[in-house]
Amino acid sequence: MPQYGLWIAGAALQGLGTAMVYPVLLAAIGDVAHPRWRATSMGVYRLWRDLGYAVGALLSGILADLLGMAVAIHVIAALTPLSGVVTAFRMYETLPAKH
């Protein structure tokens, strides 16, 4: 019989991490977007983020079916920090440096 305790704990940690990160992401977008385009930029961000949920679920399901669950999890595990690296290089600091 499968043990789901670790999966439930992992899902809870993922939810907690998302709850801590999501407001920061919205604030960062609001910080760098021009005031006239701020609402639209939030909508564009939400479109791509939500599309990522749908495409990610489909892609991971296809990978799991073709190559196994471990491969699907490893691919998602690799894509997550990769998105952080892309963000680190693409976004810029908006606060002026303290002298």
C-alpha cells in the first residue's frame, strides 16, 4: 500500500513556498512597470503564470507517461531554479543605492 505522507508534506511545503513568494512577485512587477501599464503588466504576468500551470501539468504528465514519474519530477526540479536564474539576469534593481 502506498504511503502518501511525504507527498502530502511536499505539497504543503510547496503551498507554503508559493504563499511566501507570490506577493513578492506581484510587488516586483508593480515596482518595475510604468504606472500607465501596471495593471496590464499584472494581467500579462498572470496570463503567462497560469499558462505555465496548464502547460507544465500537461508536459509533466506526458513525460511521466513516456519516461516515468522520476524523470518528470527531475525535469520540473531542474526548470524551477532555471526560471530563477533567468529572472536574476533579466530583472533589475529599482531601489537607488545607499551611499
